[in-house]
Amino acid sequence: MVSAPTGQTASLEIAATTDRGRVRPHNEDSLFVDPAHGFALLADGVGGYNAGEVASHMAVTVIAEGLRAALRERQAHAAAAPDIASLLKHEIEATNAAIHHAGLSHPAYAGMATTLVAAVFHDDRVTVGHVGDSRLYRLRGGVLEALTRDHSVVQEQVDRGMLSPQAARLSPHAHLITRALGSEATVEAELHEHPVLPGDLYLLCSDGLFNAVEEGAISGVLDSHGADIQKAAQDLVRMANDNGGWDNVSVIVVRVRG
């Protein structure tokens, strides 16, 4: 288990933990947190050999670099600055093109791709962008709510009434995603914006968590340990491993301080 140091500002506190699990030979998840600029990124790579790891690492590092530069520019020229959703959409699309090009240029990386969930906190709001089945949850007033909808085969089956959410977790097709960063020359990221309140907890996670741990148990950990988000992150990863650890598991917990 690898934990990133907890970072915090007057407004946000962020903790992150990732683990390869008990079965996979290596970890293809990648994380990036930047409390000073108010964003968190999580990617779950797919592809043969180490290509998934390369794709997820490219996703979080390229987007982080682009976001930092864009957010600094936005602060310097606030009146003429584009909105955060436009900035995030641009960075995701540029990163998709970079990953796709790398996959075409290097035979070892052919077909590599990654999921992505990104959260940018600003102006008492959070802008969320995601591709694939990595998720963002919000815990507010003891109620856990998913703020993203998976781009996956089983989610489509749930939407059509063919599967219950509980059955979806156990489906043999749970790992099949319908949208990924880098798999095609272009990508359609889903973007939404939500108001934030002091005391909110936000959880970014890969499918290694929610396919192994029921949402009720996730909610219980966040509700019990919300004051110590590093412990909450570590406990969630431990629970996923205790329940089989069949996949890499990564979590980022964000607490809104003010």
C-alpha cells in the first residue's frame, strides 16, 4: 500500500492511497493530488504488459501539468479566463490525443488506454470530468451519493433494467468499459459541476474499491473516519484487499474545510 502525504490548505484536505491488491502482479492505477491548486486526479490503466500503467501515468501527469498552467493563467486574467469545465475538457482531450499517439507510435503500448476521474474545486463548486468507470462519490450529511455514472457495459444493463446495481457488481462483465482515454483518436468526457459545502467528503476511486466493497460499507468508513481522511483512505483499501483484492485499488479522499 502506497499513501501520498496528506496535503491541505485553508479550504481543502486531500489524502490518497493506492495498492496493487493481492492478485495483480503490478499496479496500473495512478494518482495525482494538488491541494494548492484544488484538484485531484485518478486513472486506472488498461493494456498488456505495463502499457496500462504507462497510460494512467500519462493521464494524470499530463492533465496535472496542463491544469496547473491553466489555473495560474486563469488567476492572472480572471476577467477573460475560460470556465473550469472548458479548461478541464480541453486538458482531457489533449491528453487523450497524446496517449492515443503514443499507443500508435510504440508497438509495446499498442491499444493502451485508461479511465479517468478528475475533480477541480473552485469558487464553492467542484467541476468533475470522467471517462470510463472510475468514480467520484460525495458524502454529505451522512448520505453517500455517486456523482459520476460509469461508462461501462454493466451500467448500460442497469439503465435498461436488465441488471440490479447489486448484480452489476458481481457480473463477469463488470470490467468492460465503453469509453476510455487513449483508445480512440477522440474522446467524449462527461463533465458536471456541483456546489460544495464545508464538511463535504469527496471520494475518487478505481473499480478495485467499489467492486469489492459495498457502498454502505464505504459510507460507514467515510462517516466514521472523516476527521482523519488518511486513515479513511487506508481502511478502504484494506477492506478491498480483505474482500479478495482481485484488482488494483486506489482512493483519494477530499475534505472540504471551508
